[in-house]
Amino acid sequence: MNLLNGGIEVLAPKLKFRKYKEGKFVLVVEPMFPGYIFVRFHPIDEFRMVKYARGVKTIVHFGGQIVPLQDEMIEFIRTRLENGVASIEKQKIDKGEKILIKDGPFKGFSGIFESELDGKERVAILLEGVNYCAKMEIDRDLIDPA
């Protein structure tokens, strides 16, 4: 039985972000908490409906007790969603900060952050090498602070 059709409140938040795949960036939407959904239900009256719903493997529990989440935690997640989807904000990197290239042809190289270019999708960095430093432009999503 579908939980929504059974009158059960369900939250299955998703994340939208750019992912480097096969040499290019693609926009993907994936579950925020893979394998988990949040469900508001009466632990006695609706337990069986939730436990045996299609796709439910188990209800999170410790020591045989169901673990309820505070309403404030669910509301915190819900306020960051637009149509059930949250977008990941890019981490701020300051000029001069050491960075690490996390993907792409320069994966594993380190450098120094210079500046953001054209709408925060591209950045200028100083690529560090053995006895040299080269300035280059690279996609913003390929770097992380070191």
C-alpha cells in the first residue's frame, strides 16, 4: 500500500547538484538520505502499514524502540526544499587559500585559489607543481579547500 494513499505524512528530500561524469558536468537529483524517508505515523495504529509498505526495509530503531525525530529537525529540512529538492550551495573559498582538485584531468593536484570567474561556475587558480606555479581556469565544482 502506498503510504501517501494511506494518509501517512512522508518526506523524501532530494538534492540537486552538478556532478562530474564521463568528462563533463551533468545536473543530477539524488536522495538527500539514500535509503531513508521520514514518516509521521502512530507507532501502534499505523506501525504495520509503514513496516510492510513497498520499499520499506526497516523502521529505524535502537534497543527495540522506534526512534522519533523532533518536529524541528523535519521542519529545518523542509524549509530548505523547493518542490522537495534542495540545492547545494558552493563552499566559499578565499583568495590565497590552498585548494585540492577533486576530479577531472588534474585530479589530486593542489593549488592556490585566485578568483571566481563568470557566474561562479569557473575559477582561476595557481596550479602548484614541482618547482613551478601555473595559472589556469577550472570548473568551480572540481575543487575543494585543501
